[in-house]
Amino acid sequence: MRPRDTRTAAPAHPRTRAPGQKNGDVVTKDELAMLDFAVKWAPFGGGDEHILPEFGIFPAVFYRRLQRLLTHHPTLNDTG
């Protein structure tokens, strides 16, 4: 069995820069999806019943991760 060529393999969690972020601030596509979900569902009470099927985690875990994301990447929380 040949070893897998890691030079061409995509990272497990591809990172990207969100709009308005500085060069060093990167978030995963999963984190951006969580942020988009939270923004979309906020006016309707959060959409807790959709979190487990969408992300595979319980709402409490989702909100802790979202809070950590916003704490570590404060530019994501800028409104202006």
C-alpha cells in the first residue's frame, strides 16, 4: 500500500478569510456556515431545532462555538 501524497491533499478544515478580516484572521468554512446560520435564524429565535441536523451538534455546543468564534475573531462582529 502506497502512502498518501499529502502535498496535494486538501486540509481537513479549509481556512478562508471572511470579508472585512485582516490578513492573519482566518476562519474555517464550517465556522462561516455557523455564523451565516446564526445571522439567518436570529430574527426567528435561533432555529435551535435545525442545528443538530445541519451541523451534527447540540444547540448548546453550537452557541459555545459561535461565542468562541466571535471572541477570537472580533472583526466578524463589526456592524459598521
